[in-house]
Amino acid sequence: MFGNLDTQEKIIYNIDKIECLYDEVELLKSRVKEHGTGTLITAIGVMEHRIQELKQELRDMEKQHIWQSLKNERS
């Protein structure tokens, strides 16, 4: 998915995506009405789930970076 991006670029890429998704979620939340907006509510849920996935990817990248640093220190 990331091609030749280094870790720092991947982190920035994911943070940018999260920010965009947050903006879209807020916009859609402002459009929700009492009736007839079930698809908006579904879309909000899907985007919120994607935000959680991206946050987990960031945590995983950070753990991997820390692990690599520790391995390099021991070498």
C-alpha cells in the first residue's frame, strides 16, 4: 500500500488520512436528521471504524520502530 515510503512518511500519511476522515465525520454528523438519514449514520460508523484501524496502524508502526531501535542498540 505504501510503496517506497519510509516510516516517517507512512506516519504522516496516516495522520493526514485520520484528520480528513475526522473532518468528514463531523460534516456528516451535522447533516443527520431524525428521519431518513440512516445511510449517513452508516457512513459515519464506517469512517469511525477506519479511523480506529489507522490509529492501530500508527501504534503498530511505533512499536515496530521501538523494537528495531532496541535491536540496533544491542548489536
